[in-house]
Amino acid sequence: KNEVEQSPQNLTAQEGEFITINCSYSVGISALHWLQQHPGGGIVSLFMLSSGKKKHGRLIATINIQEKHSSLHITASHPRDSAVYICAAVTSGTYKYIFGTGTRLKVLA
Amino acid sequence: DTGVSQDPRHKITKRGQNVTFRCDPISEHNRLYWYRQTLGQGPEFLTYFQNEAQLEKSRLLSDRFSAERPKGSFSTLEIQRTEQGDSAMYLCASSSWDRWQPGGAFFGQGTRLTVV
């Protein structure tokens, strides 16, 4: 079992739909990092959070430390949101990144 | 600062050849990480440095792989006697690590290696 699990692995949505991507982890963390990866490999940071909730535009990230679970929500999805979304646990103590396998999102117009 | 830069972006090499990749982190960042990513998978940890010290190496990093960060700035990742299974995207990231307030990692564009 991976230390960081994401679901779903693949997701296809219609433009405008509300999207949720889930991340569960089994390691002790200092923070949870949500990242976006576009074709070609570039990885962009979305959120880094250690408690509660963060919002930026149409993106919302939440984390429940007790349940070791985080979610990334996209409201009013758009085709330009199509990308791979990766959650990464920043381990406590060593601050090493452990990545989930990613969720490949495709938003259709 | 233009962020984390990696060179080259693409490398095609014949099996058995040696290759070296370079990563230039964000200048004030003391942590530097190397990851490998194959198609459809999330990045896998290879190794990381704090300043010039290599703190951890994954068991994925066979003795054909070596990484250095000689002056605590740029880093190189060398693969000797490349094999087809080494074909992957090699990602570098850097962060500003403070014991009490770790910073998020910033990623380079990666070096895509194809071994033929």
C-alpha cells in the first residue's frame, strides 16, 4: 500500500461541474501539498496546508489531520483545468515529499 | 529569479552510455530534491540534499546513479551505463527548509530521458 493514495485516478467532467479529488496518507506530515502538472511535465504549486481549508479562485483545499485525509475541490470546472493533480505529503521531521500517483482530470467543453 | 531550471530538457541516449543532468535551484533554497517520474505515475523520490550534504538516497537509486551538490547550489545527477528502464522524466525541486517553518517545494520542468 502506498503511503499516499489518491482517488480517482482518472476523472472526466463536463464544463461547469464541481470536482473533488481525494488524498489519503498514512505517514506523519508537517504539511500536505497539492500540485498541478500539465503535459510536458511542468509542476505548479497550488496549495500547501497543514490544517483547515484554503481557497484560491475556483480551487479549494481542505485537510483533516485526524482522519489523514485531504480533498481538492474545483468549482465551475473549465477545460483549462485539465491536468494531472498530485498530492504530496511533506513528512514530519525530514520534510521529504512523498507523492501520490496523481489524478488525471479532463474537463470537456 | 526564474525558478528551478533543469538542463537538458530532453536527452536521448543509447543503452550503455552515461548521462548527466543539471539542476539549478532557486538561489536562496537550501533543500534540493531529485525525483523520477514514469508515465502515468506520480514522482518517486530519488535523493535529497540540504546544502551540500546528501541526506537520503532511495533504494531506487542503484549504484549506477550518483548525485552531487558540491557547493550547495546547483546539483548534478549522473546515470552510468544507462538501461532502457531508466527512461523517465527526472524532476528536480528546491525548497527553503527551516526546522520550524518548512517552505513548499518548487519544481523544475524536468529532464526527459529516453534510452534507446
